[in-house]
Amino acid sequence: MQIQDSDTGDADMIKGEAADRSSMPGRRTGLQGWLDGIRSTRTGALTLKIVFGVIGTLMVVAGLIMVPFPGPGWAVVFAGLAVLAVEFHWARRLLDFGKRTLHAWMEWYKRQGWLVRVVVLIVTVAVAGVIVYFGLRTLGIDLIEIARRYI
């Protein structure tokens, strides 16, 4: 909004014209614009770092706890890193490293023949089975004893 004949004279018009000629991008919109608005104050920036830091850390820790068990462990770890990456550069670099490593693993796996794929599948299922067995055993449930009763 340009105001002519204000106390500042033509300064408002000059600023508006300079902004129109500027090659700087305008303010971002959507979620990023909203976050930029919060970051514009020291208190807001610190609050965002704390909130994203706590939520991201809890997600990463919960994901790491879930990794040995069948389920979305690694997905939760990557999601937690994505939350941390909103505010922390080191988390962005770690997330990029994880993405590159996962992509390299998947490309290697795609190049393998059916025998290697089957062996990887069998090892994965066996490891998951052992983890579930010992996880249930710590809860007092012995699957082998239950199976012996019915055989």
C-alpha cells in the first residue's frame, strides 16, 4: 500500500518502486512463509528450534527402539530426521546421507539375480522371526512351548 503525500514525502513511492525492481524473491507463502514469520523474532526462532528439536528427537528415539521389531522403525527414524531437518542443518545432511545410502542399497538389490534376492528375503524373515520370538519371550510368552502343546 503506497501512501502519497505522507510525512515522508515521496519515500514510500521510491521504496515501492525499488522493491518492484529488486531481484530478491518475495516472501514465501504457505507453511514456509508462516515459519519464516515465526523465525523473524529471537523468541520465535528459539521456540521453533525447541519444539522441532523435541518432537524430532522423540520420533528418532522411538524409531530406533522400533527398528529391531517388525514394523515402521526406519520410516519413523527418517520422519524424525525430516522434522529435525526443518531447523537443524546437521539433520538435513544426515537425512540426505540416509537417502543416498538407501537409494544405493536399493539399486544394488535391483541388479542382483533371483538367488540373492531370495537369500536376502530369507535372512530378513529369519532375523525378524528371531526378534519377535525373543521379544515375546521377554514378555513371558514361549512360542516353542505353545507349539509343543499342539503337536
